[in-house]
Amino acid sequence: MGGGSASDIWEQGRLPVSKKLCVPIVLTAILAAGIVGAYFLLGGKKPCMPSATEQLPNYILELWPAPEATITMKCYNSTSLTESGPDGPGDRQGIGAWVSTGDIDEFVADADFEPLPARIRLVVDGRTIPGGPTYVWDDLSALVWIRNGVRYSSGESGSYKTGWKPALEPGEHEAQLVFLSNTGKVFEYSWRFRIK
């Protein structure tokens, strides 16, 4: 992609780094409830925005549009999960991802850092989209770490759905998500999709 390296894309300074790490525990029961809820919300209809949940890095729970998907412009601009359906939560419009905070961030004692959505950048066709996501959904589960038998709350959600809706023309597009962890590590994922 023509947007430069992930480090170049990231315009903010490095976050505090600590070598004291532990395994985060993320509550994800909301995932199953979300899938069942979406089915009933749509009345069994297939959503117009295809998403991927498999063959993704562990920190991306869902991605839309799915890699190599072809979607209509109407679907891309829709605020509903279906092209003709009533306005819904709008959580799969444009370009977006459901991101697991615990697979990006690490335990850092007494660290102060921005919530994950503020540390995500989207690059489309080599152009960094200014600002953060235009849509953020917090799953309301808490990201906690347990270290030496002590429970630490990160003050962060266990996962977020994030979305952007940059103006795009019909045709092939390449997208890249760049994530900055709370310890300064950079994660990135790229894929292609088509709008007709």
C-alpha cells in the first residue's frame, strides 16, 4: 500500500512501555448474544454487508466489508444491516472491525492511555483517513488482568466495534487498519474489497 509503514502512518508519540506483562482476561459472552440478536433483528434476512469472522488475526473478531467481497454502493452507505431494512444500529456501515482489546493491549501497572478506538487508524487506497472512527460501539464487558492473584481493571472495554465511512467511488479498494497498543506495539491488517 502507498500509505507508508505502520510507524509512519501513526502520527502520535509512543506510549509508555513496560516489561511487566500478563495474560489479559476478556469477557466475550456478548459475541454470541450479538449474533443471535442480529438474526432476530433482521428477521432471518441476509445482511447486505458481508463480514468475515474467520482467517483473521486474533485481535479482529469481525471485519467488514469481508476480504474480496463485492458490495453495492447502497449497502456501503446504508445505516441498516440490510439495504432495504429499517434503520438499525448502523454498526456495519462503511468499513469497520470488531476489535478485541485484550489481544492488542497488555498489562501495565499504573499506566494512563487512551481507549483503543483513539489508537486505531484506517488507510484506504494509500490515504490515511483523518481522525478516529466515526462509529464506536463498546461491548460493556470490562478488560481485566489478573497478576499474582490480584485483579486489575484496565478501565477499558473488552472489545469495540469501530467504523468509518469515507467517501468512496465504485471500484476496487484496498484498506488497512493500523492499531497502536498501550505499550507502543503496532498491529496492522490489510484487505481488498469492491464497490459496484
